Amino acid sequence: MVADGHIPEGELCRSRTDADVGATLADVLDRRLTGYVVFEPQDSILFGDDERAVLTFESGVPVLAYYPASDAGGREALDALTGELFHAEMYELPAAALEAAHEVEDLRVGPTVPADALAGDETLVERTRAAAPDDRLVDDGGSAVEAFLADADRIESIREEARAEAQARAAEWGLNDQLDGETPPTETPAASSERPSRGDDGPP
């Protein structure tokens, strides 16, 4: 995206090899950087591949992601990155220079998605969410729901917790036999539930 002119060249403010993605994102947040970071995996550097991604930021909060090799944008651009060690270059730009690119919906990512997908850092996710404008958190909702629904282990864990809670309540209320499918206890007749027949005590 930088190469084809959608975003002008920014002012380089940091370049680091073997960078930690989470630490880089945290640094961007601390600086409240408006600009972009180019991430390139170590394998890409070693083998000369064009496997890199560009992330843009407003006041330290991620806005869009782009993967030039396949022209992928948004979450797909982040998913295309592989490897744990990265070369990261951080550039600063005026906000006005990013306005046109930030209007391209297909390239946008939720504010916390990079911290979650690339770093897996829950603390950084929460810090980014706290720094994001309220209107950007709407973007984050869909991705959070999708990530939750894709997490089969988490869903199964919640189901197990619900079952365990139901069994505990059943034991407390004496309903274990019903939950286990056993024959329910004989119903105790209510006191004085049978009314005398007319022939017993009543008039003929």
C-alpha cells in the first residue's frame, strides 16, 4: 500500500530487527503514533519473500491492515503473516495523509484485533480498547463475536460449567433422580385431599 502510493512515505522513527510484535504495538500505543508500521517476518527477510504487512494507526490505535503480496486487507492481512520474529519499521504521518486510506472499509480492522491475533496479549488488548474512540469499538464487536464463535474449546468449557452448575443446583433441590432419568419419587397425597362420598356422612 505504501509502495503503490495510497499512503505517502512517512518519517521513520524506529527500525528494529527481531522485534516482538506485542512490544511494538505497545510502543505505538505509548507514543500515540499516527502513521504506520511495516512488519516483516524473519523468514521473509532470509529467503527474500515479499511477506510483510502494513498496519496504520491513529493516536496509537490500529485502523487498517494491508498485505501487499496478495492484496489482502483487514483480518486476512494479519492472518497472512507467519513466524514469530519480525523486522518492524515505524513511520509517523499527519492524520490528513491517512484519511483516504482509512475510508476503505475492506482494509479496516477492529482496534484490538492486531493485539489479539498477532501478540495474543490480553493486557494490550484491554489497553487498546480503553484508548480507542467509542465509534471504533463498534468495529471491534463483530470481530470479537466471530473469534468467540470460532473458539470451540471456549464454548465447550462454558457448556461444561453450565452443566456442572445445573447439577449442583439439582443436588441442592433434591432433583438428582429426575436429571439422571430415574423414576421420580411417589407423590405424597395432600392432607385431606379426598372428600367423603355423599353416602358416607352426607344425607341420603
